[in-house]
Amino acid sequence: MPLFKLSDAVFDPILSIKSTAPVAAEQIGRRHVVDALITAPCPRARFLRSLNHFSTTVPQSPLSTIPHRKPQPSHSATLNSLLTTRYCHQVPPFSSLPRTFRRTIMSFGTSAASRLAGKTVLITGASSGIGRATAFEFVNASGGDIKLILTARREAALVSIKEEIEKAYPKSKVFPIAFDVSKLPAIDAFVDNLPAEAKDIDVLVNNAGMVHGVDQVGSIAQSDIDIMFQTNVFGLIALTQKLLPLFKEKGKGDIVNIGSIAGREPYPGGAIYCATKAAVKSFTETLRKELIASRIRVIEVDPGQVETEFSVVRFRGDKGKADAVYKGVEPLIAEDIAEVIVFAVSRRENVVIADTLVFPSHQASALIMHRKL
Ligand SMILES: NC(=O)c1ccc[n+]([C@@H]2O[C@H](COP(=O)([O-])OP(=O)(O)OC[C@H]3O[C@@H](n4cnc5c(N)ncnc54)[C@H](OP(=O)(O)O)[C@@H]3O)[C@@H](O)[C@H]2O)c1
């Protein structure tokens, strides 16, 4: 993931702008500033362009409320750290934006936005965690020029994501459609009944997945085996098969499958979940080989430990047990994986980020973690 360190030669002219630049930059967030800085012909123009970009893409921009004042030396450090800080939650909040848009943590540049422009993206498991964050990341990265089909079982959560996104990016279009990916007939009905304007899907993110329990072989409930395979494997395969003819007809498209470290390295107490993710890996690699003559990109992203509702589901709603999983460690956040997914999809058509394993820094394998207790 690129990080941008501005040289003084670039940075000083920005500070010389006799306007609200540093204050505005604090409130805008890193991405919009950097997007503009790296593409326009001179720093001043670049910076002004970023302000313009921000105020046109985010209607409730705070810019109109910023008082004009001369930049102070202290702004240099603030802006520089803002532009080089990896996570914007370390950046002063820009209060007039909706909560989700305050953490604009990526910086892909304007070419990513143009590559994503006008695309239709289908995300499964979009009601929480990685899927939800991916929806916001796509809309942020495209500047709102995108259609999102969001699916999961919890319709209310999908509808509230739609409202939040469309309010911030009126140009975007979000279709929240509830269905259960483990019920295979529901998949046919879901795809066949998509609204006409959402039918031409360009990107499929197969993210819906779950784990139940930590039982060891010999005492695993058949119902847990069934639900994990039906959701993580059969649902993913069925949806992929259903959409593949469309992608083949177009000669292109992106299929992003969310695997796991569990699919690479099985661990005690995870026999079934690990087996499902190993199946996802085999399926994904086969598909990439079968589609070698096409422009259909098959991408796998394998997260390590990410704090989402995943562990709460594993422990069947027992929040205490779920919290214990993250005791003494700093897990990834859903947005970290969302960044990787959107980064992969927004590369040039000839670039396939085929297989990515993403750990937090304390993790080195499924079970090797450094805990500060
Ligand atoms: N969190 C981690 O540490 C981790 C690590 C490696 C891989 N992963 C993988 O990342 C993916 C996303 O998980 P997450 O961490 O974001 O967990 P999460 O917060 O629990 O999200 C799981 C999503 O899947 C949806 N889902 C579950 N069963 C479904 C079904 N039968 N039909 C439709 N949607 C269903 C859920 O929505 P509804 O409940 O509304 O249906 C939810 O939106 C999963 O494939 C998981 O295996 C997670």
C-alpha cells in the first residue's frame, strides 16, 4: 500500500497558500489531499484541486465553515503527519462528515477512481465487518461513481448502509437485497430478480462467511458442519457459477474470494471452518487457471485476525468469549481488509493481485501471536 511522504519542496509551497489550506487539510483527511497532490501539475493547483474535489464529492463539506487565516508554522507538522499517517483515526476528526466517512484510510490516487468509475459491485456479507467496510471503501475510492449491490440476511443493516452511503455520495446507487447465501435456491432467485440497472455486475466479492464453535473432531454437531459448508463453500460456489456466464459474455470481471489464514494452516478446534476455507482456496485457484484465456480476474484475500462480529458468531453470541480472543493483541480492523480488496480491484486490468495473506503485526501464523498481557 503506498504511503506518501511529502518533500519540503512540495510541502512548503502548500503552506505558502494564503488561505485555509492547513486547516482545511486537517478536516478533509489525507486521501483527498494526496489524490490531488500526486496528479496535478503544480502543488498549489494540486491542493486547490483537492479542495474542489472534496467539496463537490461531499456536499456537506466543512470547507464553507472554515475561517480564512494565515497558516501557522505548527500546521506544517500537522499536515505532514496527516499526509504520512497510515490511519486516519489518528487524524483530528472532521466533524461535519458522517461517522463512517471520517476514517478515510486509503490513498489510491485518482487513477483508482477512474478505473472503478461506473462499475457495479456485488458484495455478500455486507451487513457487518469486512463486507460492510468494503462497501464504504468502494464508494470512497470511486468518489461515489459506483453501484453497489449489498447482500446478507439482515436487511435493516443493509438499508442503513445504503442510507449512509447515498447521503454522503448522492451520485452512488446502493441496492440492499436480503437473502441467505446458504439456501441455494435463493441464489438463483436473487440474481434473476436483480433490478435492471443492477444486472450488469462487474465485480463479485464473495465475502459472506462464518464459523460456529471450537469443537474438536468427534464432537462437532452436524448442524454446524452443514451451515459452515453451505455458507462458506456451497453458497460461494453457487453464486460464482451463476454470475460466471455474464463475466464470460463480457470477457472480463473481477471475482474476489475471501479466504482465511485458516485455509492455509488448519488449527485444532477449527477442523470444519479450516476445511471450508481450504476448499475456497482450491476452488479459487482452479477458477483462475480455467479462466486463463480471459480478462476475468480471480483474486483471493486471506485475512489473519480481524476484529468483527466473526468471533461473536463463533461463540454463539457470547461477547465475553469473543473479547478474550483479542486480549493483549491488536487485531486488524475490517477497513484494513477492505483496503486490500479495493486496491486489488482498482489495479490496471492486466494486473491480478492473485493471492494475499494479511496479518496484523503481532501475528505470524494461525496460532503464533504475541500477546501483551
Ligand atoms: N474476522 C476474522 O478474523 C476473519 C479472518 C479470516 C477470514 N475471515 C472471513 O471474512 C469474511 C467476513 O467475515 P467478518 O470477519 O467480516 O465477519 P462478520 O462481521 O460476522 O460478517 C459476516 C458477514 O457474512 C454474512 N453472512 C453470514 N452468514 C450468511 C448467510 N447464510 N447468508 C448471507 N450472508 C451471511 C453476515 O450477514 P448476516 O448475519 O446479516 O447474514 C455478515 O454480513 C468471512 O468469509 C470470514 O470467514 C474473517
